[in-house]
Amino acid sequence: MTDLMMRRQRAALMLVMLAPMGCAADITGAVNSGRARGCDARPGGTAPLRASAPLDEVARQLSAGAPLGVALQRANYHAVSSFSVSVAGVPLNGDVARILAQQFCKESTNPAFRDIGVARRGADVWIAFAEPFAPPARQDAAAISRRVLQLTNAARVQPRRCGLRAYAAAPPLALNATLGRAALAYAQELASHGYMDHTGRDGSSPAQRITRSGYHWREVGENLASGIMTPEEVVAGWLGSAHHCANLMDPAFTEMGVAFGVNPRDARGVYWAMEFGRPP
């Protein structure tokens, strides 16, 4: 029952004398053209990037020598993932889409990226790509719980291997309101303190917290995650982790509750708690 932290890493690369480029609008257009066409083995049709004033400031900070993480912080831009390219010796025209496709296909066509920022100083250009922080909305909590339940039960329908252990198909789980309240209390605690552990800050175990919530149980378990924005990503992440997958597939559990907490000032931003149970 180890915690799941799916944090994407920021990267910064420098390329010297890459190719000539035009103005910021042309650069954005070139990148979006490449995203539409695709490159290497990546299909086209990736959504276009949006020009972002805060990311333009990130690019300006990069041009002043700031590392990417520092530039994002100074520009007050909360990114889930980000990438930057620095290009030196840039004339006013050139086949930017082709060069980016050849050198940075994976990064420039990353579907997670939504925003782009550009800065230019003389013949040098800086480009910043980012996936903006877009946490789930509190008013959607009930729908999100139902979606996690749906995805979990869809997983339980199929036999699967969790790490070294094979699991048969398991009966579907049902949402339990008390387990949901326990999950919400712990997710909010994790988010408030930027804390990530199955042992609570008061020393409590998952079983103790679930008992305190008023849930009477014969079996209990817990999955945690952080830095994830959607139900689809969180369930996929749990299924990709042996211990979390084992909880999702455990036939001993018959009920579940799931919730998330948000802290926009925290690097991970979103914390998830999923509580499993079986009543006596």
C-alpha cells in the first residue's frame, strides 16, 4: 500500500544554431503545424497550443539565465509538466516545424502540453511548453467519485496481473458514503500539509482513520496518489503499481470511497485518497 506519486519531471535542453525562426506568432504557428501533422511514429491531430502571456514571461526569465523551475515560479505559472528549448543564432525565417519535428518530436507534440511561451533577444529564441495545473473542480466531486468507481469496476471485470501476482476477475465494488468521508478527510489533510504517507501526521493507520469515520469493517485498505488531475489518470496509475493494483483487484473488498484535495500552492497540487472496505 505504498503511496503513488505521478509527478512529471521538468526538462530543459539547449540547442545551438538549430534553424532560423520568425516572430513569436510564427513560432507558435510552426509548432502547432507540427502537432497537426505529426512526426516520427506519432500521429497528427494533436490539439494546438495556446499562446500564454505567463509562459512568455517564463521564456523571458529563461532568456535571463533562470532555470526552468525558477522561471515558472517567478512567473507564478503552476505547471504539471514543462519543457524548454533555447535556440541561438536565429535568422528571421526558416522551417521551424521540420526542425522541431526532427529534434524535439516527442516534446513538441506532447498532448499533455496546452500552453506555449516565446521570448526573443536579438538572434536568440527561448520556447517554453507547459501542461497547466488544472485540478478537478470541487463541485464535480460526486461525478468524479462515480467515474473512479466505474473505472475500478471495469478493471475488476478482467483478470490481470498486479506485479508478480495474478488476480482473477472480482465482483464490482459499491460506493459507501462513510468511506467517502474518510477519504475526503484524509485527502484534504494531505493537500493542506503537502504530506504523502499512509501513516497520518497524528500517527494513525488507514484502519484507524476508517474506524474513526464510523465505518464498521472486516477488511480495509487504502490507495493514495498525488500530482494527478483526472480519474482516468489516477486509476491507470494505480493499476500500473503492484500494491495499488492489488487493492483494486482484491475480492475481499466490497465497498469503496474516493476523494481528492487541492492545494494550488503545493507542487503536487492534487492529492487523492481511496478507501476500501468490507463490512462485517
